[in-house]
Amino acid sequence: MKFCFIIHPNKQKTNVFPLGPAYLGAVLREKGHEVKMYCMDVFHYTPQELKTYLEKENFDAIGMGFMAARLDFVMECVEAINSLDKKPLFILGGPGPTPIPEYCLKKLQADIAVLGEGELILPDLLDAVKEGKHLSEVKGIAYREGDNVTINERREPVKNLDDLPLPAWDLFPIEKYVDYPLTGSLPTDRVMAIISSRGCPYRCNFCYRLEKSIRLRSIDKIIEEMKILHERYRINIFHFNDELVMVTAKRMIDLCNAILEAGLKIKFVINGRLNIVNEEVLDALKKAGCTFVNYGIEAYDQKLLDTMQKDLTIEQIDKGLEITAKANMGMGVNIIFGHIGETKKTFKKGVELVRKYYKYDRCRTIRPVTPYPGSPLYDYAIEKGLLKGPEDFFAKHHNSDLFTVNFTDMSDEEFYKTLFEVNKEMGRKYFNIFADELEKSLERLYFKGDYSFRGSRFR
């Protein structure tokens, strides 16, 4: 079959390489399907251009995956797709449709939603369509017949990630993705997304993931992929897109040692856990080329942490951040605002923690917590009458920097005023530091013979 993945627009200057479609494209191609990618994210095609392309190519099926927060961007494509005289089979996927397939299928007038990871489901689905089988025979999908939606039994995901082919990088305009900016990266660096695992062993109640299990790729396979990307595309920074790379201290150290043994002269960034990181892990990370560890802390109050089901203590936070700072490792100290039980006092503690370790090396804001469909926090909001369902969620969710549900006892005005003051203060400090650095650069250029300066650029 002739299949097209539509990479929906994000309205961003740069975009992370879409690993999901790249894996699915590789799997479908192995099965003999003709696969193309229509990258609206990097080329900023209009809906009319999408329609013209689909009319010209005459695909048998098209697929589009998305996160719930991106539904508005997806909707821009839907009118064009549904206005086609000869509409291909329209398939949805990803963490947006999976927990609420009925709503998404009706809202987007799509035919089928793949529930969970699609590497095993999508080939079976296309085979079933080609052979004329009824969709009720395909595990792991929901499908629409008129106004009726049927949700089939879920299917287990790929257990051994090493069985998957490498992502189909060649199907993408790779040069449009390699200049993705990371903290500390240089204009000459070439960045690529990669994964070492799927899933997460933790149970944070604001998080939704496609599958409940955690599965690890073998370190040999990870190194093989890094070597290929380094040699074929000159990638020198790897952005690990796992929900959590630092699953255990031993695995983290083993991966770092393997990078060194392979002779890879690269840099990489990861997501870490403060209950796992230690001096030995940090030493291994630095030697292997890690420049940044992103920590999802979310709150600096034990009661809030327990409510969030973070499986993290204040003592672990303090120790982990202290040794990371001592190792002079770049780190993200991330908190969110407005969870159940949040007060100005608890938020202030979290903000002070951020201020203590934030190096103002990137512009950032603190965001409210969002109860995305499929998360326990979403279920809590439904149970308490704070949300009525998916339609109500999307009516209230306009932007990740705004709350969808105010879980606190603060008024909406007080909530935003509290958030505004903190983000304003951090933003002003960031730009003041940027201005100071610009002044020093100009002084070195004009008066000290430093010719490396090439004009002011917003980082």
C-alpha cells in the first residue's frame, strides 16, 4: 500500500526529529509498503498545499500522530484531508488519540485510531484492509463507522526493542532537523534525537504514557545507532528522548562506558532522576560527553511530592542537585505550579530551589500542571467535577503556559498573578545577563582585538 505520514505543523522555528513516524516508516517499508513523509513541521506547508499534495499522490492511507496539547495544530490539517474527493484511509495515533479514541475519531472524522505503540499494529491493520478483513479482527485499534465508534482489545507493544529496525532517517529532510538548539550547543553542532528505552517505571499522576511497561534497548544497539548517525550524518550531539534515561545507576554507567569504548567523540543530553544520580554516575556522564541532565522535580514540598506520586524525597532532591552542581554538570531544575494542595508558600519553596541552581543559560518559564487525558490527574478532575470530559478539556486547554484546571484554593486572578511575578522576575534576570554578555563581547571586539564576535544573536 502507498502510505503517507503527515508530520503536523508545530509553528516553531526548529523541531525535534519525529522518531515515532521514523520507526513506523521503517517497519512499514520492511513489510513492502511504499512510505512517504509530509513534513509540515519544518516546511510550514499550508493546509491547501497539503490538500494539493494528497490529491496528486493518491495515497491508499495517511497517518497522523499527535499529543493532546497539539490538537489545535492537527485541526488545521483536518479540513483539507476531509475535503478530498477521494479521501484515503485516515489513521490517527500517538498519546493524543490513544486514551480518548472515540472523541478524536469523531472530532477529526478519521477512520481508525491506533491505540498505543504502532509498530506491530499498523502493519497488521494495513494487511487486514488490503485483504478485505473486518476491522473488528484487528487488535489495538478503534474504528469509526458513521457515528459509531468501536474500541477493540488492546495489543501488547514490542517487548524486545532490538527487534525494531533503525529509524527511517532517509525518508526525512534530515538537514532541517539537525540544527535543533540545545542548552550549551553551538551553531556548528548537529543534533539528533535517539532513544535508549520506552516507558517509565514511575507513576507520576500528571503523566500519561502510551504503554505501562518499561523496555530497554540493548546498549550494543544504542551504540550501533549512534555510530551510524555520527558517520552518515555527522551528528555530534545526541538528544535522548526517553521519558527517563537514568533508569538505574548501573545501566547509566554501562552506557557511558560503552560510548567511551566505541571511541565516540560526541556530546549528549538526558533525562535523569535525583533518587538515582550519584557521584559515580556523574563522573561517567562527564567522561562520556554528557553536557546536560534534565531533572523533573515538580515540587519542593514533601506533601506535594507525595500527592503527585513522584517517589522522590526532599533529601534526595537536595543531595542530587548538590552533587550535580559540584560536578559542574549542566542541569534542568524543573517545577510545575498549581497541583492539588499547592499554595503560595509551597510554590515559593520550589521557586527558591530553581533560583539557587538556574544558571540563566536559557530563557524559561514555570508552567501550570495540565491534566492530560489518560493521566490519573485527568481522572481526578473528572471525578471532582472540574472537567466533564475530552470536549471540556479541549475547550479549556488553550496553551501549556495557562492552566486548564485550577486545582488550588487560589482565585484564577491570584493564580496568574503569582505565576506572572515569578516568570517576569526570571525573564528580566535572563535578559539582563544576556545584555551584560553582549556588552563584554563588544568590549573585547572593539578594544581587545577579539575578532570572534559575529553580531548579536538571541540564543
